[in-house]
Amino acid sequence: MAFSKKSQFSMEYLLTIVIVVSLFIPVLLFAYYSAIEKTQDVKTKQLETLGIFFLKNIEKAYNTGVFTRITAQQRVSIPLKNITAGGFKNHDVVFVLDNNQNYSFSSNYPLQINLNRTLEEGVINVRFDAVYNDTGPTKEQIVNITILD
């Protein structure tokens, strides 16, 4: 009789552990995926802030006219592999992350972006120059963006 009470206790103990674990694992998975989603939302907001910074200064330089030079500082909160001009007629500012994911922000103005290195987290100095593009058949006004070292 003593043997069956020990086995009953063991089975009850094992069943209790199984029930607790089966309730605990979904809660952990939910918390984990929620944290990943929040991290992605924060990254997107940080990139939107950086994109708005670029778009405002591009518009200001272009509308002021040729020979305008604006130098501004902005904090980069996540590492960027590259910043390029893309989209239709190179009117978009495209941020390329380390995992090659692209975030693009569309402007109404032609751009040329000069970046010779990856950007780590920190403050960057950016120069926006409204100039004429002499490479094409016509003299078109563009905004030349340079990330200063």
C-alpha cells in the first residue's frame, strides 16, 4: 500500500508540473513576441524621425535656391549600412539597415547622397547643398547631401 501512495504522489506531482508548464509556455511566448513587435515599432519610429529630418532640410535647401548650404545635426539611434537616393528620378531618401532592409522616404526634389561609410549610433553632421546637376543634358537643380565625418 505504501508503494501506491508514493506513485500516486509522484503522478500528481508530475501532472501539476505539466499543467503549470503548459500554462506558462504560452505566456512566455506571448511576452517574447510582444517584445519583438515593440522593438520593431521603436526602430520604425526612430527611422521616421531621421527621415523627417532629411525631408525638412531637403525642402528648405531646394526652395531657398541654388548655392544654399544647410548644415544640421541629428541623432542616429540605430546603425545604418547606407543612405542612398532612390525611387523615381532619385527623389527618395533610402535608409539601408544592417540586415539589408530598406526604409524609404519620398521627397519632391532630385537628390544626390554622398556617404562613404556605415553609420553607427550617435550624432551625425549632415550638409544639404542646393546645386546645379551638370552631369545631364540640362542644368537641373538638385540637393546634394553629404554626411560629414
